[in-house]
Amino acid sequence: MSAWSNGSSNVSYTSFLLVGFPGLQESRTLLVLPFLSLYLVILSANALVIHTVVAQRSLHQPMYLLIALLLAINVCAATTVVPAMLFSFSTHFSRISLPRCLLQMFCIYFLIVFDCNILLVMALDRYVAICYPLRYPKIVTAQLLAGLVGVAAARSTCIVAPVVGLASRVRFCRSDVIHHFACEHMALMKLSCGDISLNKTVGLSVRIFNRVLDMLLLGASYSRIIRAAFRISSGAARSKALNTCGSHLLVIFTVYSSTMSSSIVYRVAHKASQDVHNLLSAFYLLLPCLVNPVIYGARTKEIRQHLASLFQRAQLQVPTEKPQSLPSHRELPA
């Protein structure tokens, strides 16, 4: 299929070629090993913490279940992008249809927003647990938790659907080459040949409104949580509450700083190469997936203890071969 580069053609491409790192086309197979290693580390680290939460009944509490859900979202986010990227690097086949491209775009942004919404649910859970500890078991029930997760999923859909819906109505006739490793919104919009001011306005407005509202809600929740934690008379309970909040705040900082820095660099550093922009996109997408299980596995006492016991049992189950003793002097052949 061909189209004029001046945008006067009525032709609209229905499939695209994903070129993840244009400056490394000759040596793109060399990217397979680092990204494959990173993906395997992400899978194993997240799966280990999720397995610990699921296998231990003492961890079947709202906070730990939300941690497991957050890490499961991380695995899904990485799986949405990395396997297809590795396949294109190794086989040089990276053609994707427009419906699949839009589906991938929806999944990426849905999981990113869903991740942020789960952080809001976790903030609400910690607020009730620390500010109203005696009423916590009656307030935060399984039904309420499921409802909050459902609301988080619905909110994520409402935020992402308009952006993807508007993208599906655009004609793409400038080129069929997407200079990105995934169907990122602005990378796809660069191929349009019509007026996309509405798409840009909606995309930017949704992102800013969502980020500002989230930061206000998180700031209000954790400021009250920290004040309530300092009023706890028991030193051990106060230390545990502050340590738990510290883990959540570290994850929040990782998620929001990576997404915001990527957006800022994308709009400010116009002279940077496309490879740099794509590397930053991979950074903000995969960094939380890599760091979150480390934070929760190392800083959450209950999870850390169960992980330690899991490793100890694994070491005990490894069969150890007894060294063969040398024959004594009497047993030596004459």
C-alpha cells in the first residue's frame, strides 16, 4: 500500500512497522539479551512475592492482597510490551495491524493508570488502618475491597478509552513506520495526515488532570496517616506504621517520577534522538515493574520473613552428596 507524503491521499494505512530503535537497526539482535534478562528478572521477582502472599494464609489481608495485585499489574504491563519487542528484535518481523496497535495502546495505558489507582486504594486502606484501627476489620471488608478495585478498573477504562477512541478515528497516510517499540499514542499520531489537535488536547488534559488529582488525594491521605502514626503511643506500632507508609511512598515516588520525567523529557528535549526517547519510554514502563517487588519484599517485615523461610526450606531440600571417603591403608591393593 502506498500513500503520498504530503497528506493529500485518501489512503489510510491499516498496518504499521514498529521500529523500536532506529539508530540500532544493524545490531538490534544485540538488544535481545539485555531486555530478555530484564524481563526474566521482572517475572521472577514479582512472581516470588505474589506466590508468598497467596501461599501464606497469614498474609491474606487487604494490604498484602493489594500488594500482590499491584505486582500482578506490573507483570501484565511488562508482558504487554517486552515479548513482542523481543520477537521483533530476533526475527526482524515487527508488522502490526491497526486494531492490534490500538489494543496494545489501550492495554499499556490502562495498566499504567490502573497501577496508579491501586496506589490510591492502598492509601485509603492505610488511612483506615492507622486512623481507625479498632474499626478497620469492620470497615475494610472483602466486599468493600472488591468494590474499590472494580471502581479503580472502571476509572482506568474511562480515562484511557477516550484517548484510544479518538486515535481510532484518525487517518494515517504520512507513513506506515512507527519509530517506537510499541504503539505509543504520540508516536502513532505523528503518522496522521489530518487535524489531531483534539487528540493532543484530550490526551494532555486527561494526563494532567489525572496526575494532579491523584497527587492531591495521595498527599491528603498520607499527610493524615503520618500525623496519626506519630500520635501512636506504642513505639513498636508507630515504627511499623511509618515503615509501611515509607514503602508505599517509595513505590508512589518511583511510579510517578518515572512517568512524569518521561513526559517532561518528551516535550522539552526535542533535539534528543528517537533512540533516547524510546529508551526513556522503556525506562518509565519497566522501572516500577523491577523496583516494586524489591521494595515490598525487602521493607515489608511479614513478606520478608516468609521469603527468608522459603529460601531456607529450598536450601534444605537441595540434596547434598556425601564425599566419598578414601580407602584406608588396609584396603589398598597389595
